[in-house]
Amino acid sequence: MKGVWGWLFQRVTGVILVAGLLIHFIIMHYSGPEQITYQYVMERFSNPLWKLFDLAFLISVVYHGFNGLRGIVLEYVSSAKLLKALQIALLAFAFLLTATGVYILTA
């Protein structure tokens, strides 16, 4: 039962990513050029539902990507010290990217 939660969250974030990408493509590529102006994007950012969507998308992207990288590191790195160092680096970088994204979304 140890890896069940990681497996489940990887799948859940994958579904969120597919839905988020569809919404992104529809809005950014098929809604016309007036939908991607600076003013329109700022209006969209002022809506709490869009902020929630962007936050869920951000967290899903970071978790899905870094959990995948962690799986690759676990698979291919045999040195215990290097494994620990890489896992700490991945966690720190994921936290930094998430914090930066949350700051941008809430600023």
C-alpha cells in the first residue's frame, strides 16, 4: 500500500492536465485574438474561479512532472547518497516553482 497514493495522484493530476490543456487551447487558440490581450487576461485573473483553475493547473503540472522525474531518479540512480541529494533537489525545485507560480497568481 506504500506507493498507492503516489500512483493515484499521478493519475488524477494527469486527468486534470488533460482537462486544463483543453480549456487552455480553447481559450488561447480558438476564441479569437481579442481573448488573449493583456487587458482580457488581467480581467480573467481577477475572477476567483479562474485563479482556482490556474492554481489547480499549476499544482497538477508541478506534481505530475516532478513525481515523474522522481520515478526516473528512483529507477536509474543506485547510489544512496546521490539518490537522496537528487530527491532533495527535486523537492526544493518543485517547491520553488510552486511558490513562484502562487506568488504570480495572487499578486
